[in-house]
Amino acid sequence: MTNRYKRAVIEDISCHGIDDATQSNLLDLFEHAMKSIATTLAREARFDTADFASAPQHGCGGFHLIVSRLRADGRETWRGEFSKGDQQLTVFGCLE
């Protein structure tokens, strides 16, 4: 099965200054970005959430996202960092 069709699993999050609804929408964007990058050889990618068509209507506009591929103990995980002014969300996830 290719990475694009695997299930995204959020393992840990750290949030500062972001409400629950926006956090949930940002996590959806992270899952989408993680699946998209997993099919490439890229180890890191940077996005502006305005690049995602649904972001502005879900209150996610104006955030910057950095997604990094990590390897530990032979396992591939992903780290996402959203930032917008003093609002920050760090998320760790994997594809199963």
C-alpha cells in the first residue's frame, strides 16, 4: 500500500494560543501534508496554509507549516510545526 492511502495517526501535540476548533482543522491539514510528502523523497517541506483551498474558510489562514520526516529505531515519523504570531502548534504523527 502506498503512503498516500495509509491511515494518519496523531501521536502527540503541543498547542499554545489556538482554540480547539482551529486546532482540529490544523491537524487535518497536517495529515494531508504528511500523506502528500510521504510519497516523495523530501525530508522537509514548508507551506503557507493559504496554499490549502479549505484553510481560510476553516479559520486556518495565515499559518506557516513546516513538516519534517524523522527516523527513530527504524520507524518513520513526522513532525509538523504551525506558527502564526504567538500561536503555535507542534504535532507528531505517523502513517500506518
